[in-house]
Amino acid sequence: MLPVADPVTLIAALVALFGVAAVVWLMLAVGLRESPWACASVAGANAALAGSFLLHEALGLAPRMNDGWSDFLSLAAFGLVRVTVPLVGERPAPWRSTALLIVAVGLGTARFTGGPGTLPHTLVLFGAMSALALLSAFDAWRLMRARGLNARAALVLASPLVVVGLLLLSRPVEASLAPGRTGDIDVASAFNIAWLWASLVLALLINGWIAFLLLMKLVLEIRRLTERDPLTDALNRRALSEAVDLEHSRQMRGHGYALVLLDMDRFKQLNDTLGHAAGDAALRSLVTLLKPCLREVDRFARLGGEEFCVLLPHTGIAGAALVAERMRTLLAEHPFAWEGQGWPLTASFGIAESMTGDATAADVLRRADQALYRAKAQGRNVVQAVELELARRPER
């Protein structure tokens, strides 16, 4: 039985770990509909790392001439990690730039660095792999931020890749500070033993971390489906109700809010004239046009049919009127077109502000609905509020 402090034993353990992980990820890529390309990319990264260690002379299975292939597989593995994170987030992956870097570094280490074990070879090879890992960490941080996490939480979740990047960087740093002391990874030194043990732990951690990313994406997608209207991707009635109730509870601490109800004008006529597909497209167009009018804290929801509601936290009646008028004008200035036929896309707006006497948010919604009814009665394409609220707070 080989001792646990033998670098060859640790390398063999890494080969087995990466090989098993590659098979598992490949099965997930074939069997799951969620992010199959990301799963395939992780499978490729694990397979490449297994092949890289297997080709290394420390296992006695390949001559020194195969070190060039071992280097290339190592670079390819971290290149695949580099493209995995964007694939998880369903963003364009940097395939071309990553491939160019791998080819350039692979050729450079093979021809111009003096061969494995030399300081230039270690600096270029491990420096490139560290850069790929750190770029992956940055991509992961951006992905977390796009999913709504704050900067600190996103950094914590991206930290495993940062640690991997620093672990890779430790080899050229050690080689620079103590040239010739450690040599290749199969040399039985304290640094190599610690480095290989850390690689084992991080291999498990990174595979688990990517699995966590995919699970989190799935959970967020399920949450989005429960909160979003499937046609327009605006919030649904349930999600808006929860947001309004939360905002109403804050009113007791002096934080008011306003509601804007809007109803598309002559929507039934549009459906009857252009067809229901045109009506669906008009609803999506309305949401796309109006979202830029809102702040990040505002909530835009579809209540049903052609009726929508906007929640404006920390906003008075005057501020709500400005937002509603901006929306009304924007809609009127952008006619809807369907198969070459234009259609004036307008809406009527009713606004209401929360008041200290409101027992529930339903009271505010009822006043906004009354204002919307008045807007419809006055000829449509107007903004209305109940008279009681016209002189309320002007802030926004």
C-alpha cells in the first residue's frame, strides 16, 4: 500500500476523481434538459484534467514526450471551466478568445520555455491557468449580481474559483522564490504534497459548486415562473399582491407608496380586427415600452387581460402622476404595428396614493380603480386621480 504522502498516490487519486466526475457530468448532460451544454463543458473539463494527470510521467504510463499533451489538456480543462459559467447563465460563451489563448500558451510552452520543470514553463503554464480560473470567478460574480445578490454575497459564492486561481498561481510564485527546489509535481516535497492535497479538496469543491450553480438556476427559474405572467414576463397578480402588502406594512413607519392602474384602450377592437396573436404581441409591446419608465424598486404587474398595475414605493400622488403621464405619452408616441398594419396603442391611467387611514392595501387599489374608471369615462388616453388626493405630497 502506497503512503498517503506519496505524490504519485495523490495524482492517481486526482485521476480517479476527475474521471468519475466526468462520467457523472456527461450523464447529466445527456439526461437533463437544464443547461446540457454547461454539463457537457464540465464533463470535458474533468476528463481533460484526468487525461492531463494520466499522461504525466509521475504515473509511469507515458514518456516525457507526452508532457506537451499534458500541458495542453490542463489548459483545455480550465478553458472549459472559463466557458461553463456563461453557459450556466445562458449567456454567450467566450469560445473563440479562450481557444486562441489555449493554442497560444500551449505552443509557447512547448517551443519557447525550455520544457517542463523550468521556471519559464511553470510561469507561463500555471499563470495562464490561473488567469482562466480568475476570469471564471469574475464571470461567476457577475452572474450572481445579475441574479439579484449583493456584491459581498456574490463574492463569497464566487470564492471557490478565486481560491483555485490562487492555488494555481502558487506554483509559479514558489518556483520564482525558490528556483529548482520543488521541480515537477511528482517530486516528493512538502510543497507538492500540500498542493496536491489542496487540489483534491478543491476538485470536489468546484464540482459541487458548479452543481450548486445549476441547482440555484433551477430554483430561480421555478420562482420566476411562479411570480411572472407567462405572456408578458411582468409580475403576476399574486406577486404584486405580496409586494403591495409588504409596502403597506411599511406605511406604519412613514413610508408611503402609490399605485398606478392602467388599462389598454380599445383592446377588444384590436383583437377583433387584427386577431388574438396581435393582441398578445401588443401586450408584450406595452410592457417592453413602459419598463424603462420605472425605477429598480418599482414593481410592474399584469392583473389580467389588458389591465396592469405599477407599485411605486416612497412616492406621492404628484410623483405617480408624473410617471403615469410619462407612460401615457410614450405609448401614444409609439404606434403598434402588426403585419404591416399600424394601430394606435394607448392606455388610460388611474392613480392613488396610500393614506394613513387605509386599513389594507385594497383601499388604495380601490381608489386607483375608481380613478381608472373616471379616465375611461373621460374619453380614454388620460391620467386621472380621485379628487381627495390631488393636493398630496409632490415627492418622487
